[in-house]
Amino acid sequence: MNKIIVSILLAVILVLGINKIADVIFYVEKPEKSAYQVASNATTTSTTSSETSASESESGNIMAIFASTSAAEGAKVFKKCAACHSIAEGGANKIGPALWGVLGRKSGALPDYKYSKAMAAHGKPWTFDEMNGFLIKPKDWIKGTKMSFAGLKNEKERAAVILYMNENTNSPLPLN
């Protein structure tokens, strides 16, 4: 029995000894800075609706981004929205409300659609900046909305969709 215990003890000491010797022989200095840098996004998440926007810098730039996109591009991107929303004049509500003439209209204002309490209480008009903030991440912009869409993270896609929605109305908002 003593031989077995001594053999196990010797094996452990041998493994630990080899490990220490290998560390001395193959010493590797740690770099000052990590080689793999994780990029951080400096946007702040909102705690209320548009008072503390999901990204104030993004919502303020929407007018400048309009120049780099078109309503035709927005029609392509709107296909993501078409499963839940119609945009045709006189179009029926689907899972979400009809979006004909949405820009300029007060949020939660269609009489024949049952909005969430949060959307009905929001009550602000859909301006370019308000729509941009909402489309970034609807659940962060209006806490309690029943819209389950994850949002459009690409600002050019958001701008294109907003231009497309602005075209689909009897009274488009001015772009200046």
C-alpha cells in the first residue's frame, strides 16, 4: 500500500514539476493590449418613449440620410412590414394597423384598430424623427407596445421606409 501512495505522490510531483519547468523554458509575455478588440456601440437605450430616445444621434440624422436613399428602396424594405401592415389607400388593418397616411397622423389614432394601451396613450404625431426612433426598436421606443418587430438597425433602410411611407399618403410631410 505504501508503494502505491508513494507512486501517486511522485506522479503528482513530477507533473507539477514538469509544468513549472515548461513555464520557465517557454515563458510568454502577455501583451499590453488584447489582440481582439470588441467594438462597442455607444447608443443608449431609452427608458421612456421619445423623451430619452433609443439613440438621439441616430434620430437626429434622419433628414440627412434621406438624400442617400429613395422611396423605391423603401418599397423593397417595406416587404418586411407587409406581413403585418397594409399601406394601400383604403387598405384593411392586418395584425398591425393600415399605414396609409401614417406620417403626420397621431399615434394610436385609427378608430377601427385596437391599439395597445401604451400606443394609445403615446398620442404623439408620427414625425420623421418619431418614426425613425420607433423603427429602431419599437418595444424600447414605446414601452408596452404590442408590436413585436425587432426593428430596423440599418439607418439607410429606416430612412428609405420612412420616405416610402411618406409617399403613401394624400398629404406627404415636407422633406425640408
